[in-house]
Amino acid sequence: MPLYMDIHEAPGATEDDLAKAHLADIALQDQYGATVHTYWLNKRERHRQLSP
């Protein structure tokens, strides 16, 4: 199965905002046949990235 990386620019996002977004993604993953593995925040660039 292919793996995809989902990248979002999130100006002003906090670490807490991203953790909540990750939990929301996990709650919806089965609906879309996806598996959310992890996420990270580039603090300097303020990018949110979901990756395997």
C-alpha cells in the first residue's frame, strides 16, 4: 500500500493545536481507509506534517 505525506502550513499554530488536530485525524482515519502514523511541527517554519 502506498504511503502519503500530508503537509499543511499552519501560521500561528501551537504544539497543542497540532496535537489536537492529530487526534482528530486519528478519529476520522477509518472513515477514509487511512492510517495516521505520526506528525511533526517545524517550529521555525510553522509547518505541520503528517507522515508514516
